[in-house]
Amino acid sequence: MRAQEQLQSFQPLIEREEGRGQVILVCEHASNVVPEAFGTLGLSRAQLEAHIAWDPGALGLARGLSRRLDATLINAPVSRLVYDCNRAPDMPGAMPTRSEIHDIPGNALISDEERLARTKAIYLPFQNGLHNLLAERIALGRRPVVVTIHSFTPVYFGKPRDVEFGVIHDADPAYAQAIVRAARQATQLVTELNAPYSAADDVTHTLRIAATPYGLQNAMLEIRNDLIATAEAQEAMAELIAPVLNMGLVEIQRQAKAG
Amino acid sequence: MRAQEQLQSFQPLIEREEGRGQVILVCEHASNVVPEAFGTLGLSRAQLEAHIAWDPGALGLARGLSRRLDATLINAPVSRLVYDCNRAPDMPGAMPTRSEIHDIPGNALISDEERLARTKAIYLPFQNGLHNLLAERIALGRRPVVVTIHSFTPVYFGKPRDVEFGVIHDADPAYAQAIVRAARQATQLVTELNAPYSAADDVTHTLRIAATPYGLQNAMLEIRNDLIATAEAQEAMAELIAPVLNMGLVEIQRQAKAG
């Protein structure tokens, strides 16, 4: 960011705002847009199209799920390399100087003022926007279920990953566990709980800040991005996973009644 | 609220915004103002001046602490009877139909639309305003400590309360415990941990939503309101408690270094 430059505010994008489904879909890494004020962050075009800049395929998958579940979808309009909305402002990953094997030159020397400016321009509008969505539904007597949609790279630090569908939870594991059971029953996806990483790796910030304090059921979905590389593949994956999310909802509702 | 009426937004009041102290003071029950749209909620003037409408003395005490600790203070500008900012929108206490021995006629039949309108007009600006304050400091590398300031009635359901100073914690008890130790050492106040009620009574919503997800140290202070009934008494209490809060900060910093 150039010195003295005022950073505009980047409001989250909300789709299907009047959705009647119980699930609220969240896509923090939907976009690889780097606003003009940041130039290219010193990266090549190839780097800015790779998984370090966003979660390829996640937005398309989220939109497919949104249609099928009549679920409101909120997504961040800016690359995670400028501000990763799934990280608190003091986490190293919020404005990373390095991602996997790539240095991010534009983030190498961030002043306190710039860190503050990015937090105010990107992180706070996103998380407050999500908070508004959730609290408004709670006020109406609904209990939204928060599902964040992510994709992960098939090869990380040179090592292939076998898992295809990871389901991660924050404090309350119930919905994530129910989704894993449903996916194993209804799909052929290699499905794992808390893979390829977990809350212990500080990847559940959105769930922790938005869902857990209200006691809302929640899960973070991670799809291997080679499985959702095209619009057609994203649609097919949404068609596969939407019923799995619904089966999970039925199960946690049954548990709630029994418990 | 009269039908079809648009409710204005009530922004929280922020004092000493540039304060350099580590503590952020929060006063959810600072005001007994009932906006005109709500009439008197069916209550008498005496009821609207009593503890059911606000925490008498809490704002004066908070201001005295703010000056002594150079602490930013955020307070709600509307009576807890219209919306209690220390309650989630689905908690019965958010827009109570009854408080202690008093029915609140103006809250007896609240439509979903009005519940939503109050949430958007009062609760969300307050909690998002607090979130902004905290996240901005975190972005600057500071670790704010959240202290909410409350007062309680000396007689509740006809029963006198002996405790004078209650210190309540959410998930992390460290700061509350340190404050209790310091108060017992440095003052004559009858001081108790988690009295006259505790997080189990759902009274720590602000701490739970604003402090706990960021791992911020926090405490909820409860002063018996007969001890802070006048401006002079509020000043005297601030003079007594400010050093106690500082002693507590020193202790948790020592624990953090040792741990």
C-alpha cells in the first residue's frame, strides 16, 4: 500500500440474503483480487492464480450449495494475501509474509498503520457483516448453522495429500462428525475429520468468533481443489455434498431432541 | 415500538478513544434512556430510575476508572429494558418481559419484526463497535484486557446481599482471580469470585463474544449499587479499585512470563 493512501472499505458480498435454509455459507477465500493500492504484492500472475492467493473452486462450490440448500452465502471480495479473513489481526497468516514455498514481497514490511488499515478495510467489514447475518436470524428465533467452504492444494510442500474431503470443527464437534458419517455413507469421497489440518492449527477463527459464542452448530469444509477445478466439477461436487450437509442436519436435530 | 416505525440506530458512546491503557472498559447498562418510540414501556418513573432499567452508578464508576487507567470506555446509550447489550438476541433477558419483581408491559408482546429491529438498532452497533475497538488494538500488536463494569441491587427478591464487590469470569479465570486476590489484599470490600452470579447464569455474553474468541484476558466487575450511589462515592470507588485492576494486570503478566 502506498504511503498516506486511504484504503477504501471492502464490504463482504452477500448472496441469497433471503435464503430460508438453516445453513449460512461462508467463503473467506473466495477471491484472488488484489486491490490496485497493493500492486501485485510482488508476485507473478501465476502465483496470484494459485492456492496461496485464494481457495480455487471454493466460491463456485459454495454457490452450488447455496442454490441447493437455499442458504445465504457471504464471501470476502479480496485475496487472502491482502487480508485472510479467517485469521485474527495478530495471527501471522492474516497478512502473510510467506505462504507455503512462496515469499510475499508486498507483505514483507508492513507498518502498524498498514496492518490497522487492512484490518479496518477488509477484516472488520467481513466479520461484522457475518455477525449481522447471524444475530439477525437469531433475533428471529432461528438457529443458523455456520458452514465455511474452503479448498486445499493436492500437493503441499511437495507432499501429495490423499484426503479429498476434510471436515473441521471448533469447540463443538457434533455437526462435523455428523457430516463425516454422512459423507462416508453417501459418497465415495476420502473423508476425514480434522484433516488436512484442525482447529489446533488456528484455522477455525471464523467459527470461533462467529458461531461458538452463540452456541451455533458449525463446520469447516475442505475440498481438495483438483476435484473442483472447473465449473462443472464444482456443480457436481455441490450435488454430491448438499445432501450430505442435510443428512448431518437431520442427525444433529435428532441428537438435540434425544439429549 | 409503534407499528411500521423505523427505529434509528443507537451507536455506542466511546470515551477516551485514544487511551493508552491496556484495559478496555465496557458499560452495557450505563443508561436508563428509553427512546421515544417505546414510550415508557408501561413503567413508572420510579421503575425507570431503578436497577431494572440500568446499573445505577456504573457509568460514573467506569468514567472514574477510565481517567485513572487511561482506558477507553465504551457504553450503551439505551436502557437494558429496551435491549440488554450483555445478552444475545435469543436470551430471555435481551428484551425482558419481567425483571426481578417487575413486569415490563412494553415487552409483553414483541413481534419477530420488533425483536429484529431492536437487535439491529441497539445490540449490533454496540457489539460491533466493541469488536472494532478490540480488533484495531490487536492489529497494532496490543493485547487489550476487557473489563465490563456493572452494579447490582443490595436487595434482590427481598433478600439482602452481603457481597460488595463481585468479580466474574468467562472461560479464562486468570484475571478475575487476580483481581479478587488484589481486592482482598488492598481493600476492605467484601469481595467474591463469581458472585452474586456467574457465567453459568448467562451474564458473560459480552466477554464470551468479544474477549474469549481472541484469547483476551477479561473480567466482569459487579459493585453493590448502594456503595456508588453518588458522584462522590463513584469517584471514591474508582480510586479504590483502579489500583486493584493494575495489581491484577501485573499478576497475570507475571503468570504469562512464568508460564
